[in-house]
Amino acid sequence: KDFAFDEVWLEPRASFDITAMKCVGLSLVLFKLYGELEHAMRLRIVLAVCDLIEAHALCCGWWALCLQYLMCMVWMFVAVSVVLGARNGLLCVVKIITGFIILDLDNYAGRFVRALGAYEFELLVKPECRRHGRDWMKYAGRRMRVCFFIVPLISLLMVCSAAFVWNIIPLTYVVYGAVSNVDPPILSFS
């Protein structure tokens, strides 16, 4: 069976109880997304306040930040599609828990690598950050809040709204385009 097609195209709109469970699932997606984005925000703070002298350390730090942020946004899109495609409440919860485990694999791998050896290092704070102290963090905090909390929230709301308005699961739309369950289920190329 396909992730988007099971005799008919899977649709976000369903009976009240299943839709309520999907809303609970979407709120869990939002909470987990913000937990993962907090990891990305910590990476950004380290890149901003620490004096990374070696070029490869700075490059690796930015690479890790970009990967973490991209992973969060892609996971959000797929998780919304999986939750909205669930046929019943139990499947919705099981799929969300499975998604949480997959998203946490990077944390588990990091803990495993850290357990293999003692990785202790010292990061020096840049002098200008020390001089301005908390004022700098307040200014940087506003920009980070927009990047790491408001942009993902708006993205999540836009994806969910589009899915419910057009009654198409987002991943189905990306893979197959506009689909319909009208006499018989067909691919619409409009």
C-alpha cells in the first residue's frame, strides 16, 4: 500500500474524533519541532559568542546548524503529512511516536559517540560579547526567536491550512500533484 493511496487518496479531513486526534498529533509535532529547534538555537549561540579560531571548527559548526535546521523543517513537513494521512486515532499516535524516535536518532548517536571517549574542550567567549554581556544576548535573542520559532510556526500553520483547505496531504501533493477522490480516484493535472 502506498503512503498516499489506499483504494482512495488519503485526505486530511475526516470525522470529528479522527480530526480531533489529528489536531492533538499536530500539536505534538509542534512541541517536538521546537525541542529540536532549541538544539539548533544552541548551536547558533555557540557560533555567535565563541571565538572559533580554527576555520574547520567554524565550518563544521555552521554545517551542523544548517543540517539541524533543515532536518527539523523537512521532518515537520513529513510529520504533518503522516499525521493528516492517518485513518484512525491509534495510527496517528503510533506514527507520531515513530517519528519522534527517528528525529531523536541524532541525539542518541551523539550521546553514544560522547560515551566512547572523553571529549572535553574549552570554548573562549569573544571579547565583544563579554563586553556587552546580556544586552548582546537580548538583541541576538529577538532575531533567533524569529528564525527558530516564528518562521517554523508560520510554516507549520501554512502547510496545515493548505492541506485542510485543499483536502490534500502535503506529501501527496508534492509527489503526485493535485489529486481527487471523485469517480474514481484520479491524478489531476490542473
